[in-house]
Amino acid sequence: MQRIARYSASDGQKRLDLFERQDGYFQFVEDTLRSDDHPIEPSMVWIPSIESGLYASRDEAEADARATVSWLKG
């Protein structure tokens, strides 16, 4: 899978990656920045929060991401 675009929320707490898969389909994944609460060395990690289905084109995937992900709508 190859990332072809990345969008970041203005607050830096969320990001969305758009991927083209090996089979020619497209999908997007939104990640949210969270603390891992590790007792010895806490750190911030990206956790997937939305994973889309598959789309036949990049345009379809981007359009659905903009309709689905609230911070992309504006």
C-alpha cells in the first residue's frame, strides 16, 4: 500500500492518509494522536480511528473522506 496524500487537522491531534493499494483500489485511514500511558516512558502514538472501505478511484475515496471526517468538511 502506498500513501498518496496526507491531511492534518489544524489542532495536530488527527491526520488522514489516503492510500493506493497494490490491487488498484483506494482507501483512507484517520489516525488520532493518543498517549500510550506506558508507566516507565509515556509517549504519544498514532492510533487508527477510522478505516474506510475500498474505492475504485482516488476521487471517490477523497470525496467520502470529506463527507465522513468532520474536520475535513470545512
